[in-house]
Amino acid sequence: IQNNLSPLASLIEKGFGITGVVPNNEAVTSVAQKILGVETMTILIVGLLLNLLFARFTRFKYIFLTGHHSFFMACLFSAVLGAIGFKGAAMIAVGGFILGAWSAISPAIGQKYTLQVTDGDEIAMGHFGSLGYYLSAWIGSKVGSTSTEELKISEKWSFLRNTTISTGIVMVVFYLIATIACLIRSPKTVEELAAGKNPFIFAIVSGLTFAVGVAIVYAGVRMILADLIPAFQGIATKLIPNAVPAVDCAVFFPYAPTAVIIGFAFSFLGGLI
């Protein structure tokens, strides 16, 4: 997925004259680790332990299981706290406390919306971008009356309900538009990205490859849920009664595949605008 987004960003930049980057957490944190490796990992460990303590002894019974997000946030805390003068144990204590507390509290803020999406399944949103999701859910409750999953689609368009197919179509369209625009303004860029392939074949294959990546994500998510929930329930019963696993946003995609595609298309359009 990431490998396919980079050339798309280049096509958009050259084709539409938009100067920018595709933000990537992994790239930024890998660079930061050269300077803040010890601080980041210590804050991460303290944060995870405090998350368990908060879940055990407070009413926020959520255990944050999106490990890469915890890692990104620990890195952010080490950088920000270091920039304002914190060092050593003080940095670790403050960063770890905020990370542990927010890991337990943030899933609770919009849990009522999460339960609606999952039809009551006992999982929560473990994602540090969740405030934006909860805000959109609140807006949706005010302006919408019909679920996207209830939209009446003619039988001849029913194949679009397959997430892999619809994602592939959307991405192929985006790639073709960006490629055509780039051919007009900077044909050399398209030639370099296509690496000898026909530019339109390159666009189609890139869009479909992105869809394959999404299909792999979906398959992995289903595997995670199948094993995670029973195992977690056993641990929670013994150590943290009534604990709720807070998991990555991708876990929720299969609950509303139509909404995922509509949301993706319009968020991409909003980003371009």
C-alpha cells in the first residue's frame, strides 16, 4: 500500500502542481530513533504498564493493543518533552504517564459510536486519531438518517459491494487521472515512474495492486479478531475484569465496507481540494 502511494503522490504533485509530501509515521520515527531511541522505548514500556494499571484500578477498562501507535506516540513525547527542557527520569515519567492515561481514556470517549458500528461487539477504537472519527460520527448522527450499508444498489452494481473490487476501481480512476495530468505537464516523471511500461498499463496495475494490499489487510484483520478476542477474554477475566481490547481502526473496516469506500473516496477528494 505504501509503495503504491509514493508514485501517486509524485503524479499528483507534477500533474496538478501541488507541492507536498505523503506523511509517513514509520519514516519519521525511524529517523528520530537515531537520537531518541532510549527515551522512546522507555516511555513506551512505562506507558504500556500504566495503561494496564489504569484499566485495572479505574473505570476506564480499555487496554490499548495498537502497538505501533503507542510507539509513534512515545517517540512524539520524547521529542516534544525534550524540546521544552525535560530530561532523564522526568521525561520518562511525564511521557509514560500521559501515554498510559490517554491509552485508557481515549477509547472511552466515543465508545457509544464504536458499539453502534460493531453491533455491540466488545471491542474499542485503539487509535490516536480517534477524536476525529468520533467528531465525524457525531456529525453523521445529526445530518444522516440512513446507514451507507443500507443503500439500495441495483443488482448490476452489486459487485461494488466487494471491497477489493470497489477499492481497485476507485484507485485505478485516481491513478489514471493523475497519470493523464502528469503526461500533459511532466511526461518525463511518468516515464521514470512507469520504468518502461505503458503509462496507462502502469496506472491500472498500480491501482489494482493497491486493492490487493487492502485485501491482505482485511484478511489479516479477520485473523486477528478470530484469535485475539477469545484470548483476550481469558486474560481479562483473570487479571482485569471487564477489560475491553482497544484495537486498530482497520479492524472496523469489515463492519461497514461500503462506508470505507465512500469515506476513502471523499477524504481523498477533500485532500486534493
